Amino acid sequence: MDETYIRVKGEWRYLYRAVDKEGNTIDFLLRAHRDRTAARRYFEKSITQNGVPETVTIDKSGANLAALEAVNADRKAPIKIRQSKYLNNLVEQDHRATKRRTRPMLGFKTFRCARILLAGIEVNGMNASHP
């Protein structure tokens, strides 16, 4: 799991994304803030839609770690948390496809439009990697 920056209305917003071992996008969520609350909402959404993972690899972000610890506090069987500074570049390289599609757009005018268009880009990428 990692997040990347997307420009919306001249301000940077955060696109949370999760990728499995094969590099396929599992889930995504656009948020206005990069904090514990946003990260926890993303993890809960992802777990609800995709099931509970055995292990989650995150970067050195304190917000992501705090959110996962909060999620684990509510669970009987905790999710194993691994922290890797560079995430082995698997997720970081996966951001390139999204950035390549959004960079020519010169940012988004509204948060709503950004969410809709990014959902289309992400779903298209998911369908392309799952024949």
C-alpha cells in the first residue's frame, strides 16, 4: 500500500493505492488529507471489499502505521505489518501508469471530477491486468 499525489484545484491531494504481489491494483481511494483518519478509512474500505490480508507492506509513514495499528486493535487476529522505505519499488512503479494519464490533464478542477476520472483510470488499469 502506498499513496501518491494528485493535483486538484491547484492543491495536492492523496491517492491511496494497494497492489498485490503480482503488481495488480487491488483498491484505491482519493482523499484530501494524508493522516491517520484517511489511511484508516482506506484500509477499512479495502478490507471490506477485498477481504483481510495476511500481511500489509507500507512505507515509513507514521499515519499509515497508526491507522493499521488502530485497525488491528479491533481485530482478534491482527494483520502483520511490514514497513519498507521504498516498498521494493513495486507500488512506486505502479503509480507511473496513473501519473502518465493524469499529467497531461494539468490537474483537476474539482475533487468530485478527480474522483470520478481517477476511478475510471484505475478500473481500466485493473481490467487491463486481469484478462
